[in-house]
Amino acid sequence: MLWRGRRQSDNIEDDRSDSGGGGIGGGGGFQIPIGGRTGGGGSILLVILVVIAGWYFGFDPSAILGGGDGGLLPGGGGQISDNGGGQGSGTAPANDEMKQFVATVLAETEDTWTGIFKSQGLTYEDPKLVLFSGQVRSACGFASAAAGPFYCPGDHKVYLDMTFFQQLDQQFGASGEFARAYVVAHEVGHHVQNLTGIMSKFNQMRQGMSEADANQLSVRIELQADCFAGVWAHYTAQKGILEQGDIESALNAAKQIGDDTLQKRTQGYVVPESFNHGTSQQRQTWLARGYKSGKLSDCNTMSGPL
């Protein structure tokens, strides 16, 4: 991705020096139930895998384990990340390269969605993106690094612990700058859902639903955010800043963190009724659909087959 030298967003709040780099639970990883419970003495790799799953299953693992008080983050999804059980990035330079990359990607989403909203007679409100290390409080409650990148509709902010990117590359084989850009674009997709009223309708609909039905509805919301990320990628490609292999790296990232792939890695079997972000194939399909057409009308995941 040819991002260097392009505009960087001013809507970055760097709280890494304030949020604490050690995370919660001191020196160990988080163990997260995924369609069942993981054992108490899993390997470091297993811990890393299930921690990253916290993103795509939309919860804060530390809260489940008694390490936090935030519970499920409203509208959470597209959440990914972990500090690998080690130190966070609180001592990172204020203008480190990864921050510049994230700020550039955010700027590109701002430009794209401002144009799309304007074409429909609407005004786009730029979200803030908060960089944190270890743990953070948002309008949606407390979150640890294990909750990963998430969007909070209560304050219109995306929260990101960038140490996830390293884990995404090293542990999942989902490398490439555009794989990381996809992560940010997915969270911004939730912001678009919030601005257009889709997210509030989703939260209303899932009230009183069984867990299985709520999971199915969540899958539709998450796949739409993937499709919106694809729409952004469509317009980004038109600017000539994508390089060969960029789209493939984003599609690979979507594959590596599909519900079925994650569950196979962490527990050896899948529990379809517990899926709430979609299978690897579904995530790739909807990301590719948005990228191919660039049309919001092609991102209607709320009805019909997925």
C-alpha cells in the first residue's frame, strides 16, 4: 500500500502513555471460552489465539474472568488484538511509523466516506481513533488489550491497541499493510452503521432474543462491516495507492479470523450456533463484494441468505 506521503488524520488520540502497558492478569495470557471453555493450562500459542478471538466474538475476556467491569462492548465487533501477554506499547515514540500508517488509513476512510455520504445528501462525521496500550476506558465501559480494536457507538470512537498487528502477522500468517488497513476499515464500517441508524436498530432487535438468534443477527452486522470495508477498498484502489497483493492480504486476514477457522484452531471443532461474525468464506465473500462493486446497496446483509 502506497501510503507514505499522504494526508494523515488529525482525529488520532494517542493514550498509550496513559493507559498502561502491562495489561491485566500480570505476566499471563487471557483464557477465553469460544463455543465452550478452554482449559486452565493452555499453551502460550493457544492463549494468543483465543485472545484474538475476543475481537471477533465481541466481548472483553478480562471481564468474563473477573479482570474488568465492562462486559460486552455495545456494537463491538471487528475487534481484534492482544499484547501477547507481555508489555504494551506505552513507550512507543509519539510519531512512530505504525501510528503514521494508522493515521493515514483513517484519513483515507474519512475522505471516502465523506464523499459517499455527500453523494446521498448526508454529512459524514469523522470518528476519533484512540491508540491505547494494555487497557482503556470508553463510553462503552472498560476494555483490555484482549478486546482488541473495537468501535464504541457511545462516543463515536475506534479503540486500537496496535500490538495486535504483530500477532496478526506472526501467529496467524495474515501479513501485509492492507491486512492491517482492513482491520481499521472494518471498525470504521461500524461507525458508518452507527451514523446511519443500522446499529441502533440492531441493538433494539437483539433485545429479548435467544443467544443463538442474537448471534445470527450479529453475523449479519459484522459481515456488513466487512462489506463496507470492501467499499472503502474499492475507492482506495481507484486512487492508485494499492499495490499487487494488497487485496489478497486483506482477504487472507478475513479468512484467518473467521469464526470457524478460529474455533478449529483453538478447540479443534466448530460450534456454528455460537458464530457471531461469520465463517471465513462469508467474511471473504462480503469483503470481496464491497470491493468489487463499491456500492452500499450491495452490502445489504440484513435480509436474504449470507
